[in-house]
Amino acid sequence: MTARRPTIDDVARLSGVARTTVSRVLNDGPNVRDEVRARVMEAVKALDYKVNPQARSLAGGGSRLLGLVFASDLESEPNSFYHSALELGALRGCLELGYQLVTRHIPLQSADREQQVYDLIATQRCEGLIFTPPYSDDAALIAEVLRRRCRVVSISPGGAGRDLADGVGMDDEAGGYDIARRLIELGHRRFAFMGGIQGHLSADRRLDGLMRALSEAGLGASDLIQVRGDFTFRSGVELTPRLLDDPLHPTALVCANDDMAAGALSVVHGRGVKVPQDLSVTGFDDTPVSAIVWPPLTTVHQPLKDMGRRAVALLASRLTGGRAEAEPEFDCLDHAVVERGTAASAP
Amino acid sequence: MTARRPTIDDVARLSGVARTTVSRVLNDGPNVRDEVRARVMEAVKALDYKVNPQARSLAGGGSRLLGLVFASDLESEPNSFYHSALELGALRGCLELGYQLVTRHIPLQSADREQQVYDLIATQRCEGLIFTPPYSDDAALIAEVLRRRCRVVSISPGGAGRDLADGVGMDDEAGGYDIARRLIELGHRRFAFMGGIQGHLSADRRLDGLMRALSEAGLGASDLIQVRGDFTFRSGVELTPRLLDDPLHPTALVCANDDMAAGALSVVHGRGVKVPQDLSVTGFDDTPVSAIVWPPLTTVHQPLKDMGRRAVALLASRLTGGRAEAEPEFDCLDHAVVERGTAASAP
DNA sequence: GCCTTTGTTGGAAGCGCTTCCAATTTGCGA
DNA sequence: TCGCAAATTGGAAGCGCTTCCAACAAAGGC
């Protein structure tokens, strides 16, 4: 009944090597013969050994502190699910791997935003930072953080972010394409797109996908009207009238996230327009919002919690694993169109 | 620039005692003279010393594993904000205090639900469990868990939970009272209440508060119609017609959580009833849902993230702090009515 | 064939803390 | 006043891991 977990010494004993060697294998260190490495891994499997993150971090030195940076203003969006889901995932990852996490909301409009990021490194001693859009594509910022010997992982990078640092995300272009494709199948020919803030490249890529689907269907720029919001419910509310009143009279409104779609929905209801009979509306992310609005929102599922967890794993592998100086890697997670009640045949 | 964090030895040196003694002070151990205790605490403050949870858990033995138990079915509610917020808070607490967390959804209808809980103790070796409603009031279950020498904290216990184990929550009765009071001030005299599942005592207490406000205003049971939902958006949708069609013709609908209120809202819109002009609707919890429905929901703010974190802190204080055998304690956090757009003067 | 590199392995210290146990001091009844 | 138990304090081991450094073996270079 003494279900004591096996320790690194148990593994060492079983595989007939020194503790040091096991540690090297576990951390992808150099200078271990393949034969020995295999033997150790075998013992690890046989014992179902898992490293004790507490012990590792104690011995490993360093702060073991990671930072999660959001661009949004916590005052105006205290409870967004996007943030919660990402943080939840990151927190789970930290717990598994023995890291600590500090979450920081640094509004884009703060004059000293770069400074606030650097403080995370200098004062808080973060060893790695997770940037969310649009920070995840701020090449200058990322380069400077890297220069200060702090690791970086970008969430949903669209461009520069991918070349400089590891990234996690989904194929946003494909997501945009898939949802548009579905709408086209339903007979829609006139579209509206509600995008995100300037610099949020992954949201722009959703639009790229939409455009690709359009052109494949023989449609072009004149069949689409677009506006930029800021991902909040409020901006969805504010921008929708402009779309509805446009001479194009779109029959499908594609939004770059669920909150804006929810905002659009509420305006549409107020005008007596029927969803989905008169107008189809789609979201993006598949947050709980999509199930709570009426009708429930057809959207694209993005695995936010997994993304948060993967981001931490990537940082960890840079920090202690063998990937210290490896080429930047992009971890692309699966997405899926979730059909609920807001997309139907074109009127 | 070597901003090494002070260690327990630094504190010991500064206060002129042995490391052992500092440890005793830090853990509220017995057998330390008050004078020494004070001296140590002074040094702690002077150095701004914080214990290193990793080291503590390494040395302390035990699994340092905590469990968070939800009654909901993860299949049907994969993304509820209530769950996320609680888990997020608990996770933050675990990270601060050096614990691990496993989250488990055990539907009430599972035949072997007790067994699943016990497995958390026997197989997973959890040292403490956090129960959410209605598990938090399941006296038999809590007693059995306690008997197996596993600590318990109840989230929002309404009755039995409070006597047996520590608890965290808000004053639900007062919350119900406050929101009803506001509605009465607005001139409402005929009420509907959408409650939660049987056994969810904290939701029942919200109703108690409502009743108290009613009777203070000279109103009684005949001025109220009530139904029970299951906290899901769907149940809000299903139950609202019954309320709307009731001969009482309520002018205010008080819901036991935000999701059900959102469901009610969507039905109400569909019928052409104007909110808040014709009908006031209120929620409970102040999750992001309340900001993305239309109109934004007037609700009662419940500090879910704080509750999760406090639950972990309470467990930790039982486990290593001095509260090992202390009387059960209830940690009551503040709530507040958040006025948004769904409550207005009675028609 | 001898010496230097390079590659591979093990020994041992130590991360910051808890805890067992021994040492010392104090309190108090006879 | 003495003796013994209780209260208080300190010493030291050790939790599971990383890492520095030394030891040794194999591989080239002259």
C-alpha cells in the first residue's frame, strides 16, 4: 500500500546507471550513448516514472517564473472567456511542469507598455513570456525580450512572431476558409466581415481564408463589406448597423470572434431581422458565449485551453529541455466548425 | 543585482535563532516563546521573506495533491464560466502555495459517484477535496471523506456542509434579498423566481432572501411564482414560457444564475416582450454572460475566482498550518448588485 | 607509440524547506 | 533545595532533483 512514487534513483538502479545519467536523458542532454539512453527510457516506462517538478525546480535554480501577457485592459474586460481559457490552460501546464505564472494585462495604449514588459523580466525575473495578439507579432518587442535572454512563445502569431519565437495556435486561414465555405454551400453570395483590431494578424488571416473561399466560388471583393472591431461585445453592437445598412445587403455576417457576433446578434434582434432565416451570423473561438446567445452561435472551435498549456510546454522545453537553441517551431492545433443555430440557407 | 530571494536561513540569521525555529513559527507550530515568535516575524517582514512552496512541498512529504469536484457533466457543459472561474482561482492558489490540483466532473446521476470521489483519495492520493454544490452539502459524503483522513472545503455550502467542514462562499440570502429589494424599490410587486436543482442549498437561500424582502414589503407567497431549473441556459429557455403564461403576470423575473437568465432573455425577446420596459430580469454570479446578452444583465456579483483561491488556502491551512483540528470555519466573501440594463421600473 | 581532445559516465554538493531527535532551559511539587 | 517533567531550542538528515567537476575511455594527431 506504500504507493510511493518512483524516484530518479529507482530509475537509475533499474537501468544500471548513475542518477546523473538518468537526469541527462530526461533533459535531452548531450553525451549519452544511444544504447544507454534507450535503456534508461525503458526503465522510465517500466516504472511509470514521472519527474517531480517541485524537486526539479528546487534544484534547477532560476526563478521558474513565466509571464502571460494580454493586450486588453482588465478594467474594460475583467471577465473575458478568451483570457480565462488561455490562463487556465497555462496554469495547468505550469502546475504539471513546476513553473509559476504571473498574468499581466498591458493595454496597447499604455505609454510605457514596452517598459512594463521589460519589468516582467528585470523585476519579476520571468524566464519566459507568453505573448497574446497583437503582442505576439510585435517583432521589435519580441527581439528585445529575446535579447534580454528571456524566452518567448507567441499565441496565434500571424507573421513576424513565427520567425522569431515558438508559437501556438490554429490555422486561422483555414478556419476562415472553412466557415466561409460552409456559408457558400448554404447559398450565400453577399458577405460582411467584422474583423479585429489593427495588428491582430491572426484575425486578418481569418479574413484571408474567407477571401480564398469567395474567390473559389467566383466571388470577389465587391461581394464583401468589412469593418474592424476590437473583439468586444460592445464593438459588435456598434458596428453592426453599418453592415446592415450597406447597399450590398449581405446575407451572411462572419465575425472574427464570438463576443462581436453576440453583439451583432443583439442588434439584429432589435431590428426585427430574423436569424438565421434573414441573416446568417457566425462567430469564432467557440467560447461559452456561443451557447448562451440566441440562437446558439455557429462558430469555429479554437482549443484555447490546450493552447495555453502548450505554450507553457514549449517554454519549458526551451528552458530545460533540449530545445534551447532550436529553430522556432509553430504548434498548430486542430480547429473545427461547430454548427449551431445561426447559419442557414441564404434567403 | 543579485536579487536572490531571502531564504529561511537568512531569516534565522537575522533573528538569531535556528532554522528549525523559524520553520516552527512559519507553520504556527507549538513551543515557541511569544518573544521569539515576534522577533522572527519581524525579520520575515524586514526581509520581505516568502516561503518557497516548491521546497516546502519537497521536504514536507505527502502528495500535495488537491481535488476539485464538480457535479456537472462535462459533456453537456464543457465550457461553463462558473467552472472555469472556480478552477482558475483554485489553480492560482495552488501555484502560490505549492499544491497540485486535479479537477473532476462527477455527474450526480453516476451510479458510482461516491466511489469516484473515494478514488480521488485512494488512487490519486488527494490530501484535500474541494466540493462544489450540491456535493458541498452532502453530509454523508463529506463525513466519509473526512473519515478517510482527507480534508474538505465546501464551496457555497448552505447547511450541513458548514458544520462538517470549512467553507467559502458569499451570503446568498443577502444576495437574494439585495436584488429583490432593488426590484421592489423599482415598483415591482409580482415576482417570478427561477431556482436551481434540488439540493443546491445556496440557490435556495437566494430564494429565502427574496422572500424576506417580499414580506418586508408586505408581499407574500401569492405574489410569487417559482420553478426549478438546472442552471443551464437550456433550462432557462424551457421554463420561461411557464412563467410568462402564469396568471400572476410577474413583472420581475429573478434567476438563480446568469445562464438561466440569458435563456429567459432569449425567449422573452422571441415573444416580443420588451426588457426592461415590460419585464425586468435579473441574474446571479456576474459571469461574462451578463455582459454579452442583450440588454446586459443586472445581476449579483459573486467573486468566483477568489472563492477558488480561498478554498485552496483553507485546505492548505488545515494541512500544514496550525488549523489542523480547528472548528470548521466559513469564509464569507463580499457580493454586490451590479446594475446593468435588465432591471427598470415596473410597467 | 605517446599525448592531447573529445565523448561518456559517476560522485557529490546543494537547492530551501520540514522533521526527528537530542540538548538545554524552565517550572514546579515535595 | 533538589529532581523530574514539560517547554523550548538547535543540529542534522534528507525530500528528488540538477549540475559542477573529476574520472575514465575512445579517438585522433604528431
